[in-house]
Amino acid sequence: MTDTFSRRQIVTLLGGLGLAGMSSSALSAPSPKPKPKADPTPVLPVTEGRLRVGVIVPVKDDPFYKACADGAQEAATQIGTLDMAVAAPEKRLVREQALFINGFVKQKVDAILISPIDAGLLAPLCKRAMIRGIKVVSFEQALPANSRMAHVDPVSSRGKAETFLQMLADDAKDGGDVAILAGARNGADGQGLVSETMQQWLKPAYGKLKLADTLYDNDNEKAGYAAADFVLRQRPNLKGLLVFSPAALVGAAQCVSDRGLAGKVFVTGFGRPATLKAAMSAKAVEYFATANPVDIGYAAMQIAAALARNTMTTGTGSLVTAGRLGQIALGENSIATLRPFVVDAKNFDKYADLY
């Protein structure tokens, strides 16, 4: 849930940057000004020859965003001549992120990394930051293309689909019936991801896997459990369940475990490690795809540093050498898309308490 934050308040903040136009209120009698609050933005040191980057996440103490910040710090340390500071609202409030953007602009940082709570509302502030020469890179949630220089997308629908089919084929080597538990029929997963998965399914390597059914509107744990229970009753010889939603994956895995089918019906999809401890322990899920937040933050910082140093350009096909991730290419609308990360029994403990 985002807080109520009007465009009038955005204009007020733009005024704080000295960039907003005059309004009719400028002609009215002056009113008493409230005592200004202390700027909550962390202060970055000013050191000649070192880049200064502000990182803004949606909320404090969320393990996912902590891991994003850890990845950004890893990249900053490897780059060497770069100082970064993380700004995180105590609660998921757009106005707090807006204040942090304003604060970093006042500090004249070289770049801002941001996962916006409300991309539409924060876009004007980010656009004004770029006018001041600050490189803006969004990650996870994309800012509009005209209000950032690049965006790091955790995973694409194609990347998910490719990974899903590889995992299914590795486990169900003899083939068999598989059901898909998708999100809303008219949503991104219900349309794009189902379509991409079907495209991957046409490859000869997956010929033994048969699509038994596709069930929609599975976006939470309860729905995932109910859908899994339904399809298992309808198709007792089912070999696999492919679940698109992290929450629904938890429910589907619990259903398979409750029915004593762990190890007999393969359950996989897109998940978050911290929510799948019971499923992995019961072997209802053996491995699954996820967006690695450490890599998201790491890639975003590498791109921001390259932009700030003018060693890369934006636009389709532009390349950046991103440390341990190798070369990353920007796609359409200057979006860099990472590959899904597969979590299995070997690395699960490393990530289970991370996010």
C-alpha cells in the first residue's frame, strides 16, 4: 500500500529544488512558514575523485531490499572510488522517498539508484534530478523511460519461462503431465508469462512434458493450495506443478506435502527462499527460480557508476562490464534484464534467511 501523496505535494518538492514554475499561490499574501524539519537524507562525504551515489529503497528492514543494498555495496567496494548511502523509509511512504530524492539532489550526488514505491508520482522529481546532471537508475520497479537513464529488471518473462522448463525437464526426465498455476488471466503473468512458457514448450527438448491444465487467479497462498488440490484430484497421474506466484508456490507445495505426494509430484516456479523453508525441508520443492536481490543491487550500481563516469551510453545494445556478472547489455528503453537465479538444496541455506 502506498500513502496518499498528491501531485501538488510533488510540485512543492520541485519548488524545493528551485525548478518548479510560479503558481497562483505566489500572488497571495504570505502565510506563516512552519519550522522546517531536519533533512532525513543520509549525508555522503565529498572527496575529490570519488563518486557519490544515493540508494533509495521502498522500506527499511525488508530483507529483500537489504539484500539489494548489500549487492550495491559489494559493487561499490569493488569499484573502489565510490561512496554510497542507503535511504529507506520506516514505512512504505512515497513522500519519504520524495524527500530522499530532494536531499540527494541538494547534496549534488553523481547518481541516484531507486526502487520507487510509485513510479508515476516520483517521475517528475527524478526527471528534475537528471536536469541537474545526476544519473538516475531505477531497479526492481521501473521509472518511466524519460525519468531515468537505465532500469535493472530482476527477470524477464522469457528468462522465467526458459528457467521453468529447464527445471521441469531436469526433474521429470521421463515426461508426463504438468499443470500451470498462473496469476490473473488479464495480468502480466496470466498473459505474457503463459505465452512465453508456451513458446519455450515448443522446443524438442521438452516434448515429453505435456500441458495438462492452466489454472488462473492464483496470486496468494490460499489460492495456490486450492488450485493444487483441485488439479491433483482431477489428474491423479500429474507429474508436475509450475507455479508463477511466490505466494501461490508456498500453498501448492503445502498441498502436495499434505497429500503425501512430496517427491512424486514435482513442484517448482518462482519463489522467495524465506517462505519456502518448510517446502524445501519436506522435499515438496527441490529447487525454484527467484530474483536474486544481491545481483539486482550489484548490477544497478555497476551501471550507475559507468554512467556517472561516462564510460557507457544508454540505448538498446549499450554494454557495461559489470564485475562478476560479466557484460550486461541494455535492451529496449535502456532496460537491463538479469537471468533468474535457481535456488536448490546446495545453496538454499545461504539465501533462506536473506530474503
